[in-house]
Amino acid sequence: MLPVIKQKGGCNIELNKQSLRQLFDSLPDAIFVTDPQGNVLLSNSTTALTLGISLDQLIGSNVKDLVERGCYNKSYALEAAKKKCPVGGLIKTRLNLTYLSTSTPILDEHGEVKLILITGKFLDLEDKLVKRPGEGAKQSRDLLNLPHDIEGPQVVIAESRAMRQVLLKALRVAQTDTTVLLTGETGTGKEVLARYIHGHSRRAHEAFVTVNCAALPEHLVESELFGYERGAFTGAKPEGKPGLFECAHKGTLFLDEIGELPFYLQGKLLRVLETGEVRRLGSNRVREVDVRIIAATNKDLQEMVRQGIFRSDLYYRLSVFPIKLPPLRERPEDILALSFSFLDEFNKSYGTNCELDYQALQSLLTYDWPGNVRELRNVIERMVINSTIEGLPYVRPGAESDGSQTVSYKIFKLLSLKGTLKEVMQQVEKQYIKYVLDECGGKIGKAAERLGISRTILYRKLKSYKEKKG
């Protein structure tokens, strides 16, 4: 028999397997359930990603087999079942992620183990806590550090579940040489993620070469990518020049804005990806290159293929392992973490000690951020500069960041409040009465007292709502 939760107001919620899966998948941390023998019955996708396997492979597996296969180094589930009490400790997954794992046995009415609940806290994330000046509480900031390279240390901030999923996918593919296609709106951080993948790969200590396909003049793209020999064309260097594929030998080549690559060069790029060989302009010599390719675009390449402006064979060669970066507006947790990170950065750069006040935070959270992380960074820098000019200790967004789009306006939009003032007031009144009734467990007298009206008036209003609905 399926469990049923009784809700205030008489509405019951049935917890079937599908709803439990949805509930588990909404949790940001690793979590799964086994039977007393350690067979996995239920899990979320985060757990599967941390173990380097698919969710389908995880469901039905036994914890002993998972350890033997190297998915992680230790399981406490069977020990918890034997002792009939919670057991936990540190574990490491095959992606070198460190978790504090806790196995909790669920007992039946006879004291026998019915299920085992296993949860994991990602220590590399949870341990990085940053205390804001002037605040009593700590703000958690999930930072996954990149190795140092020629451009200095890199970090990826991931407070939201969506970005944690992205980083776990990136960690998984970083262990391979698979070609990766990063997609997402402009400014979502595709190059940062590409560096993150490179930094966690076996090529981390080799070159990371970036090519912006949109920035190169069309007549120079071929010579820049593949290089040229002496006298290949007018203006060529006497000694010739190696192409970017050669410069990235044994490392990673990041092809940014790949959708802007001229059609006539797409075939040549495809050949290099398939053969691992390049030929400089003006040369008959073939050079072998060992390069890992990461491509990125903010365009819909599939639609471009349908329109005939992007080669289908190149698209399928690039999209071996696609990763889509979510826009900033869909991950408000990251807005706060990124804002504090950028604020620290610009406070150091400009020698200031600015803080974000409540009004500023609300404005940042309610803005849609069409320019995503890049736009947020620019806005924070502008706010810090303006605060130094005005001599204010707190930074606040100006009109250019749409700070006027307050929370109340968002509420109107979310509740679909439309019509005349009288019609809107009636809509709000109806929703609030229903809310208070739910809070009071459906008790008319208690709800009427909370609302400051008589029972008769409340009955009359509820009756009118039913009549309008009918």
C-alpha cells in the first residue's frame, strides 16, 4: 500500500515511486536508499554523477559491487544495517570527490531493518565558508578550485543544484579525452567551464589554447588554425608560423563561438578532428597533433544544421558529450554567491570596503540578467565605482541594472494579477482567504478571527467564490 500524507484542509498527497523520485531529484546532495542487503532501490541523479555511472546503472546495483567496481572506496550501509544505528565516515568517489557519508537504518515496528538511507555531504564544497564583514552568520560559497595556469587561479561558483549538476558532469568528462560541446546563453561562463574541464584532466599541465571563431577575420581563420609555411601568401612571416592546433599539442584547444566558423572551413576542421593531422598552408607535409577539443556556442547548432549553414557531420563530431549551462536567472542561489565573490574582487582592486545591503540584494535577485554572469560582474564593478564616487559604505544598483524591478512587481507577474483595481483586489482577497483557511486547518471560526471578519461574512465570500467557479 502506498503511503499517504494528510494535509491541512483535507487534501491528501499520495507518495508513489514517481513522486519519490521527483522529490529525491530536487535535493542538491547525494542521497539513495537500499534494502537491508545493500541493493539500491531509489536514488537521485546527483549520486549517480558523483559515482561516475548513469542512474539506470546505479538503480538495482549492490553497494558491495559498487565498491568493487571502484565507484567509491567504502560503504557504511551494511554496517549500519548490522548495528541498527547510523554509521558514517569519509568516502572518495572515482572522480576524487570527498564526501561525508551517513547510512541510517529505517526500522519497522518489530525493530528490524526495513530500509537504509544513505546521504552524502560534499566536503570540498561545504567546508568553504566565508564570513561577510558585519554579519553574524556565515555565508556558504561553493568553490571548486582550478589548478593555477598562466592566467592565474580559476574558480567555479556553484551554490545551485543546476550548476552542481553541470560541474559533476564536467568532472566526469574531464577524466577522458572526449570532445565536449558547451552550450548556453552568452555570458553563462562557457570558457570558465572549459578551463575547469582542462584543469581537472590529465592534460592540466599542458597548454590551454583559446580560439574565438567569431573574432578572427575570415581570411585568417585557416592560417591561424592550421598555420602556414614561408611564402604561403603575401605578408606571411619569412619563417612561417605554426597553427593553433600545433600550439595546443598534448593540451586542450577551446573553439569558442564555433557556430561562427565559415562553412568552407568546417570540412577541414572535421578532417583534423577525425585524423588528428594538420597541414599548414603552402605545405605538403602532414603533422600529427594530439589535441583535446572543447567547443562552445550560444547558437542552436541543430537549427543551423537544418538551415544548411552548419555541417551535420561536424555537429555530431563535436557534440559527443554536450553540456548545457543554465542561464543565471534560473539559479538565484548563484546570483548571491557570485555577487559576493565579485564584490570581494573589486574591493581588493579599488581598495574599498563596500558591502551589499538588503535593497541591493533584492534588486539583484529580481533582475532577469540577459547578459548572465558577465553582466552581473560588470554591474557589481559599476556599483563599487559609483559607491566610491558617492562616498557610500553600501553599494546599490543603478537604473541601468533595472533595480526598479522590485519584488512586488514580480509578485504581480507570478500571480497573473490583471484587470481593474477592483478585480485585482478581489483576486488577492480570494487567494489570501484560501491561504488563511489552509493555515487554520479549514476551521471557519479560527480563520474568520484571523481575517478580522465575522463567520457569516466569511461563509458568504466562500459561497460567492463557488458560484463564480460554477
